[in-house]
Amino acid sequence: MGPPIARGGQATVHRATHVSLGRDAAIKIFHPHVWDDPAFRARFRRECEALVALEHPNVIPVLDAGEADTGWIVMHLATGGTLADRLAAGPMHADEALDVLRQVAAALDAAHAEGRLHRDVKPANVLLEPHGHAWLADFGVARAVGNTTTVPGQMIGTAAYMAPEVIAGDRARPSADLYAFACMAFEVLTGRRPFPDAEVGTVLFAHLERTPPRARSINPALPKRVERVLSQSLSKDPRDRPRSATALVDALAAAMPSPDATRPYAQAAPAPARRRVRRGMGIAALGAAAAVLVGGSIAGYALLSPGSPTASAPAAQVPLPPIPTPGGEVTGREAPADVIPGSRAADRVAATTIDGATAYAVNAGPGRSPEAVATSISSALADSGLLVDDLGLAGDGSVAIARQVTDFLLRGDTWAVAQVPGARAGDPDRVLVIRGTNGTPARTAEELSEARPASLIAPR
């Protein structure tokens, strides 16, 4: 047995020589501190069972396996590194990316056809050969579909590639593997994961509630049709995803222009500089799911009468503002100002409904600026006992989120507040307020920020 070539949380992989077969191999030896767990040993045996049962040209071959003081598996030695290594080395060309994805898709579909889930599809578990052959490996968390030997509610997999329904506590199904495969396809074609945050809790929340970024916002060289395929494949609803990994790759291939060996598609564009939000927001603050945007400006001024420099006429009423939505400007119904904490009677408030949430646009009354209105609303929400913090959005925007302290996933009544530009050039800023449940305000703010980059600003 030679030196280690890879280490993980469960095992170390060494380069070795299989004496009986007279060939180089890789031996995976599980760590003693995990081998003591009976459930882990059962999963080890399932890994052996899964790999032996899956005879496929793109599933890593198992040469031997056993257990004594710990468990070990002898596998074919792939000498080209992992797909994760390949991505770290630079962008992949379109033909190379699709070739690797198609091989992995074939292996994954074969596993599903045999009634098995992989449950940890990611670039680090795709092994490559120098000539381009790809292997799907590490079925260490694979299990038979319908098998219930794992702890109910336990999440198995890697956060960056985990399906929303699994995070929510549902049983993993082939569609969860397809979501992970779609995350990997997104990474291969853009050079970046859909949700690259380093904090696990933030990533899990993003898979549950946030809209994935548009692929072309990261890599503008991608065709629009490819972006649409990736967006559909990353749907929160499993029923909207492709029926197989091969179907996903077929759709990507059909969306590509004619092959161009000189054009890399995984060349990630530099990330836009994000406006620094005033208050740092960890996963606890990410729980706040209502977006409140308030905009307005002084629309009525004191009019001096000709006879007296100090006398003033009544201020003109400010106009009713249109309501900005991800789909465009909406003319809402007029609402009383007191429906929004911190607003005043002279403010003009319009209201509409978006996905079950109520969205308000506020024009500031005479003598108040949009910034003052937004700050007043944010402060009033905080005074009511809600936790208020800033949430950075895609598109370089931000909103103030107000939620119950324990509502980390924004399931309950939540608000968000931000200032947004007027509907037309020269119009005063407005304050948009979105109140709702089940994360709708945060999702709506995210979609609006993507549609109108750098337009949402949380109150200071």
C-alpha cells in the first residue's frame, strides 16, 4: 500500500497494488472512529452491494472489499484526478463539458434503473482518466430506493448539491439526484456553484427559498437556451425537473450552437462588486422573509403667496405610486397609510397581491424623504419586537428583513423594507413593502433585484 491520494471525513484513499491481479488500484480505508458506528457499517456493506450490483462502463469498478478492524474497498485507480480538480484548473470547453456530463448521466440513470440512489452527486465524486473517460464513484451513501434503514429526517449528502425537498425532510428520490446533477452541470458550464456561500446553513436556506442565479449572469457566453434548461432543472418542484440525467444533457446539447473547440463555456465572469450591507447577516437573519420596499419623495411644496413671504398654501397631495414587481410596474389599489408601521397619514400607499403576499409602494408625504420613510418603517418594525436585519440579494441589491427571532426559515409573518427608484426617469424614489409568509417576500425581493440590478437599497 502506497501513500494517501485523498482524504475525507469517513475514509482515506491510498494508491496500492493488488497483488493477486498484478495491477495498480485505489484502496479506500474507513476511519476507525466512524467504523464503530453500526449504522455506518451497514452503509459500508450497502456501498459494496451497490457497486458490485452496478455493472456499468461509467461506474467505478470494485476489485475487492472486506472488513476486519475497519472496512476497506479496493477500486480501479483513475489517474486523471476528479472533476472538481479539473474545474479548479480552468474552464472546460463545451464539447468536453457535455462529454463528461453525458458519461455521468449514463451512470446515474443506470443506478436509478436498478432502484438505487447515489445521494451525493458532485464533481469530487466524478473520477477522470487522462483520455477523457469519466467514472461515477463514492456510493458510500447510496442506498436502495425505498430502503428505510437511515434515520428518518436525516440529511445525507453535500449541502452545495442538496435538493430542496430533502432539506425540508422529505424522502430522497431519483429527482433529488437529478437536482444534484443539475447543480453540477451548472458548475461545469459556469465555473461556479448555484449557491457558493461557505456557510452551510446559508446554502441550505438558499436551496429551499432562493431563486438560483441566471447562468448567463455568471458566464455571458452561454446561449440563452442553455440558461433556460439549467433553470428548469434546478426547479424547487421535483415534478418540473427532467425525467432523467440523460434527458437533461440532451436538452443542453440541443441548446448549444454547433461545436466550437476553441470556445470555453465554463469561463466564469468576474463577480460584480456587491454593495456592502450595513448589518452583517448570518443564517439566523436570513430567516426573515418579508421584503418591504418604501419609496417616495417630497411631491408637495409650500407655495408662497404673493402678498406674504411667510404664508403658505396647502401642500399638493403626492401621487399614488406604481408598485414595482419582478414582472413590471403594477397599478395597485389605494391603501390607508396606517397599514404599514412607521408610515404617516400624508404618505400615499398603493397595494397589490403577489404570490399570496401583499406588496405596498409608498410615496413619501410632504416634508419627508424616501430614506426617512424607509428608516421609519424599519424602526417601527423593530420596535414591535421583530428582529430586523439586512439581506444581500442577487443583482447587488439589499433589503431589510423583519421576522420573529426564532423564525429562521421565514415561514411565519415577515416583512422586508427597501428603497427603490421611481417608475420613470425623473420620478421620485419609492418605498416598497412586502408582507407575507413562507418566504414569499424574500423570494419576491430577490426576483425584483435580479430583474432590476442594484435598484433595491435597504434603509440605513
